[in-house]
Amino acid sequence: MSSKRIVIKLGTSTITAGSAKISYPGLIDLARQVSVLRRMSHEVIIISSGAIAAGREILMQKELPRQIPAKQMLAAIGQSKLMGIYTQIFGMYDQIVGQVLLTKDDLLDRRRYLNARNTLNALLSYRVIPIINENDTVATEEIRFGDNDNLSALVASVVRAQWLFLLTDVDALYTSNPRTDPNAKAIHVVEDISQLMVDTATGSGPASGQWGTGGMATKLQAASVACSSGCRVCVVSTDHLEHVRMILKGSTSVGTTFFPSARTIAGRKKWIA
């Protein structure tokens, strides 16, 4: 298996395991799996949420404030703790990590877009694992990516990654909500995501309706962006990180793999898009 450039995205629910605190076992498992990928000569970039959750844990706040400045304050407190955890846990596996914080403006401006790409390429060339998060301390509602699914797709495009793995609490995309429909069936391969996006928009696709509002719809949006850049996108269960290696080896029986578009965007046109 040839070496690949891989982007792995995990959200706050993954980092906290659905609780109000950072889940160390989950992050240790992530570090272990990523260290195996690194030994296989793959380059790995991690898109991580969790700064605000870490800030809430430090201040022992049970409720998430609605005000943007309060959320930014929590992110400022929690980001250093989160990176400290990543540094410690990945250090157990002799892996070096580096923090990169981005806002939408960093990728809208051509010069800053190129600077971000050069920085990420430099980190990878020195065998450092970039840990990327949206810069919540300065981002406002007008310039936010909106979620780290979309951020991960943009980063995958910037670094020309071959694979993007979106970790989630379900093991695949389903024909309907598997929590409420016992007849829901897993969709393991999506050859043409453009048709799936059309079906979803018209309310007939598997991510339409209530099943789409909780997060799968944003993952489809992210997958569409990444696939247009020639990247394969996979939805994988957080509880089965070993499926990442299985998919890289060619398995199509776990998770959901979205194949790249027939016509991909390259170079400056990619940034314009």
C-alpha cells in the first residue's frame, strides 16, 4: 500500500465521548491508530474540535453560553489545554504534533491561503502531525466555517489530500435514521455524490429531513467539496478507528466511501471555488 496524505476530522462529541469532559481513552486510541498510519509512511493531518469543551471543563460550566464573546473566552482557555493533551498523548507514541488555527478569511485571501498550504506542507515534511482547529478566539458568526466538517474538506483541498475521514457516532451513511428505522440499510459506497446531494436537496435522499439536521447533512456537504478536489471521503465510526486502515487497504464493507468526482478542480480554480 503506497503512502497517502490523510485528513482525519473529529468533532466535540468524539473528543468528549458525549460527556462534559475530554475523553482520554478515545484520544489515546486515536493517537495509537494514527501512529500506526505514520509507521506505514502515511502523512496525517487532524482536524479537531474541542477547545470550547475543554474551556467549559476548566471553568466547570455545565451550560454552553450563547454569546459569541463567552464562547471565544472558553476557546482561549481550552485551546492550550487541548493541545497539551494532544502533545502528551501523541508523545506516548513518539509522535510530534503542531497547532494550526484557521479562520475562513485565511482561505479566502489568496496570499494567506498559500501561506497556510506552505505551513502545513512544511510540518508534514518534518514528520509533524498538524492539529487544526477553527480559531474560535477571533472568529465571529460572519467569518466562521460553520463546522469542522467543512473546515476539514477545505483543508483536504488545500493540501491535496488523497483521503478525508469524517469520524462520527454512526458507522456509515444509512438509507434512513437507523436509530428510529429498523429497516435502515447502510450505504457503503457512493459513486456519484452529486446525485446524492440533489436527492437530499429535494427531500428524498438519505440525509434529508431530521436525519440530516443532526450532522450527516454537513458531512455530505463536506464530502461534496472534498470529492470535487479529487479526494476520497469516508464516514467512519469513532468506536472503530481500525476501519480507517481497513478502508485504506481497499475494504468497502465498513463505513461509507464517497469517490471523487469525474471532473476535479485543480490549482487556482480550486481556490476560487
